[in-house]
Amino acid sequence: MKFSDVVTAAVSLSVIYILLEFVFLAVFVQVSTVWGVDVALILSILVASLIVGYLFAAKIQEESRKGAISRIVVFFALVLAFYTMTSYTNPYTSAGITEGLESMFSTDGWTTLDWASYSAFLMEMIVAEYVVFALVLGFIGLYVGSILRKPKKT
């Protein structure tokens, strides 16, 4: 599998993931604000990787299946980490982090350095969660999706 194929598959996975995430967030955040985001994340990664695994099955099966899937998943995890970190430029997301920290800790005497440190730590934990889900669920979905499509016999 060429590098351009890996990039195309990872970008396709990213676009499908973002589109599915909007749909799943609209549904599951209404049910539970706390767990809705995580359920939407899990389902959107899994469904998007199943679709991309099915669509790119021929390219994935050209060589070592695990190697090709690993390269796609790592590239996708990098894109997802960047996407997640840039989403924290939204002022509502920053307000949500502040509200979450205030509910977890007594923040009356916190300095600006305390706020910056804990906010950065919380953001890094969320990004790490997204990357772990992307690696694990992306690999599973791509593998299953590529198995579902049988290679054409010529």
C-alpha cells in the first residue's frame, strides 16, 4: 500500500468520522450530556472505520493487512488529535473545562498558573482518550471492514 493510499484512506476515515460524529452527537447528547459524547465518539469511529475498511479492502489486502491498517490508523489518530486540540479554541469548550474543574476541585484560591496547568492537563487527557479510541476501535473497524469485502477473482 503506497503512502498516497494511506493518506487517502486516513483522510476519508477522518471526513466520514466527522460527519457521523455530528449525527451521533445530536442524538446521544440529548440522552446523556455526560456519556453522550463518549458514545458518539465510540460509534462514529467504529462505523467510519468499518465503512473505510470495506471501501479500501482491495488496497488493504494487497500486502500485510495488519501493516496497512496500522499505518492508516496511526495517521487517523494524528488527524483526530489535531482536530480535538483545535476544537478547544472554541470559547464554549473552554467554559466547559472551567465548569468541570470547578465541580471537581475547590478552586477558590487558584492562581492563573493553576488554571492553566489543570486546564491543559484535562485537555491532554481528553486528547489521549480520543487517540486511544481511534487506535483501538479504528484498527478493529478497519480489520472487520476489510474482511467483509471479498477480493475479486480475475
